[in-house]
Amino acid sequence: MSTTAKTIAIDKLDPRFKAEVALKPGGANIRKCYACGTCTAGCPVFQVESGYNPRKLIRMILLGMRKDVLSSKSIWLCQRCAVCSANCPQDVDFSNIMMALRDMAVAEGFAP
């Protein structure tokens, strides 16, 4: 199994991104995520689209990868079934965070 590593350029990160997401409805607990993977394990979209990974999206938000997150097709794949949110041990409301990311993507011209 090969993995493709992507270099993250520090000068391209937006340290304010996670704070902006945290202010959105449902985003308050985003910083509590410790990447356990429960969100991804229970996600029905992940079961049919292995490229969709809620845990990875949360990590990208926390790192400040604003452009990568908002331009990602992944934010449009979530069906908002809330399985991720219901199972999260840290009460991260990923379902509502996805709505916030979509709103941000539209506002910033990243919508498909």
C-alpha cells in the first residue's frame, strides 16, 4: 500500500481558521478533537467513498489549512446524517461544522 505525502507549507496556513470555525453553530468543540477516528468509522459516506475522511478534515481545520478545506470536494459529500456527531466522545458537532464550511466556501468563492 503506497501513501502519498503532501508537504504543508507553514506560510500558507491560516491560524485563525479554527477560531472562525469554532464561532460557527456547532463549532464550539472543534479544538477538543483528538483524532480518535470515531467520526470516520461510523460515517456511511466513508463506507462508499474512501477519499472522504471526517477525521482528516478536522485535522486540516485545526492546522489552518483554510484553502485546502474550503476548496475540497469532500465538504460537499457529507449527508449530515449526524452519526459522526452522535458518536464523538468529545462532542464535536461535525455535521454542523460541515454546514459552516459549506457556507464559508460559498462566501469565499470556493463553491463548485
